[in-house]
Amino acid sequence: MTDRTAPPELFTWEFAADPYPAYAWLREHAPVHRAELPSGVSAWLVTRYDDARQALADQRLSKNPGAHSERAHGKGKVGIPGERSAGLMTHLLNIDPPDHTRLRRLVSRAFTPRRVAAFAPRVQELTDTLIDGFAQRGSADLIHEFAFPLPIYAICDLLGVPAEDQDDFRDWAGMMLRHGGGPRGGVGRAVKKMRGYLAELIHRKRDDPGDDLISGLIRASDHGEHLTENEAAAMAFILLFAGFETTVNLIGNGTLALLRHPEQRRRLQDALAGGDTALLETGVEELLRYDGPVELATWRFATTPLTLGGQHIDAGEPVLVVLAAADRDPRKFDQPDVLDLARRDNQHLGYGHGIHYCLGAPLARLEGQTALATLLRRLPELRLAADPADLRWRGGLIMRGLRTLPVEFTPEPTQDVKTS
């Protein structure tokens, strides 16, 4: 890593465990760097904060895979595998204005801050129920038993998926998680099954609407415009696909960071014990910056020749903004490699920037804050049950998350059941 002439090797298993030294090298020596990805597609990696922020808001960089100069998108090498064949392309991650403007406005009428705020008690209930499942055992895998099921069941409830069908969604989501960095066929099959289910559910909600997000998407209108069935299905799909794994990783990566920084974890526990939630709020933002759930922003494609960070980019070339690198840029953040839960003015890019800023960020923050606060309150002696060097990270391009997170703790006492 000290050789100034040769860039570090990217996308290996060693890199996945700790990509930050490699990103530091790129920020310093090749801030807009052309790399060959594991899929064989070449793309420009943007690693400095100012360049990243510019790229995220630059409308010369299209979100439409059709703008790619190659046909790799038709072969499933860019974007979400299976979404094209399943008719799920018309969502906010794949379109540009004016279609993006129309769809985001319509979806925002259904996915409101008020709806998310009203959902807080249910998120707390789900959190406690999942912890109940292992709290008396003294050990758990926090990914599979907690961080993974919590956002799945939460988004299913929010969308209006009946309880008896939610385990199917959990299975499909599990396929996406397991195959995210490997064979893409598993993800494609899960997407196809999910698409068929969503089409059926949308038909049922049209006939019998409820107080849920899918019913809200169906009802949403503006100036006489409505979401088409394909648009409603694609939006429900992307809220699930983009929403659940980011929250899995926020909880998993965030918990690991707290366990590896005991002084910061104690500060947060003390604040929560005193009824102060301010450190929880700034703390979750710092965890998003320090080791966030999204390593690279989703695909962008140059629609015209442009210059970014002093580098010429031809029309049609893919651009990937490396959020994990930008959020540790010392030009923007003081002591960027230090975890400081009280960090102020934390303008991280963990949920993007510009018109594509994550619509589900308030829900992810709610789930992350609730999950971490409840874990620390109920299992105050939580500790890592593995050498950090032995933890394995899921392979993949966009997301950054652990495969497992084994922990130990003092078991909660068994609750006596009173009988009369």
C-alpha cells in the first residue's frame, strides 16, 4: 500500500474485510479511477467527498441503464439482477427527470414522514419480540436472528403484506442476501417470485384497500396522474430490496463498531440510561459515516463527455460513487478514521445526495435507532464472540455487510408466568 505507482488490489476477500486503506490510497493518488469490476464491466470509481457530492447531483450522469455504452445491462451485469425480465425497471433508482420527478412526487404522497412516525411503536414491538427469541440463551448471531428479520418484517407490515405471507418474503430476501456477491441466478429467481406475488397483492389491494403503503401507492395521484400497476409493483419492490439490506447492514455494522469501540458504546449506554436520546441520533449518523451499509452508490452513466475530479469521462461510461471513501475524506471530516458518536455537522453521504437522496432514510434511521438502543438497554454486557479478523463480509459491489455477527451476553432472567 506504500507503493505510489501501483494502485491497490480491489474487490478481493481481503479488501472486503477492510477496504478503507485502499480507498485512502485512491483518494490521494487516483481520486477518479477506472477499475475492472468482478463482473468484467469497467467503471470509474469516485472517491473524494467533493467529487462524490458533485457526481451524485450531476444530471449529466443518468440513472437509466439504457445510457450505458455497452450492452452489459441487458446481460444483468449492472443494476439488480432479474429486474428487467421481471418488468421491475420503472423505479426511482433507474430513471431520470422528468419521469423521476413524477414518480417521486407520487410515491412521496404515500410514503410520508407521518406514516413512518406512526410506525415507530410497531418497530419497537418487532425489535423486542426478536430479542425475546434469544435473550435468555446468552448467545446469538445478531445478523440472522435480529438484523436480518427486523427490517424484513417491518417493511412487510408497512407495505401491507399479510402476516401469513411474510415468511415467503423472508425466504426471498434471504436468497438475495446469500447470492448478492455470487451467482446472480439466485437473486433473479427471488426477484421473479417477488414480482409475481406483488402483482397479485396489488390486485387484492385495489379491490380491498387498507391503511398500508401499497394501498397508498395505488391511491396516490397528482394532477390526475396515478402510478401504473408496473410502477406500483416496481416501487414496492425497490422499497423492499433497497430498504431491507441497508438496514440489515446499518444494524450489523453499527453494532460491530460499538463493540470494537467500548468507550463510545459506554457513552451511548450512559446517555440512554439517563433518558438522553441526542447521542443516539448523532451516533447513528456517525455509524452511517464510519462504516455505512452502502459502500458504493448505485450505477450512473455519463450521457455526454464530462470532466470529474480532473478526469475525462466519455459518454456511456459507468460511474460509481464510493460513499465509503467519500465519507472518510480528511478534506471534509476531522479525524475521519475515528468513531465519534457526538460528531456534529455530519454531512455524510450514506443516503446519497440530490434528487436521488434515499426516500426510505427516515424509516432506516427509525429502525437503526430503535434496534441499537434496545440491544444496549436489554443486553448491556453484549460482547463479540469472535476475533474481529475472523468475521466474514458478504461479497458484492454496492452493499457492505457482515455474513454473521456472533455475540455473547448475560442472559436475561426467565420471566415467571403467574397462574391463578
